[in-house]
Amino acid sequence: MVTEAVSALCRIFDDWTHESRRLVSIGDEIRDWMMDVDRRGGSAFYDASSKLRLFRERLEVQFEREDMLLATLSTLYPASSPEV
């Protein structure tokens, strides 16, 4: 049982880490794109709002997922634990 719980905990944190890295990557891509647009002196308000809307939607999904992961975590470890 302990091994299963630790394995489940590892999966939770792996998922969390993977998605966090993905969100940072998306943010970096948007930043780089905006800096490129600024360097060229252009205005890309519509494109920027579209990119940011998609990023916002991705964040909303991530926050919902984090809530589910926290619920799973609190089920697996209702009290303080050295693993957590």
C-alpha cells in the first residue's frame, strides 16, 4: 500500500511539473513573439489578444487540474507525511 501511494504521489508531482513547464514554455513563446513584434515596430493587438486568450484558457484548465491533484493528494495523505 505504501509503495502504491508513493507511486501515485510521484505521478501527481510528475504531472504537475510537466504541465508547469509547458505553461512556462507557452509564456516564453508569447513573450518572444511580443518582443519580436515590438522590435519590428508593428502593432499586433488582435494577434496578441488571441494568443493571450488561448493562454488564459490553458491556465484555467491547469488550475482546475491542480485542484483535482490537490484533492487526490489530500485523499492519499490526509495527515502530514514525510513523503509529501
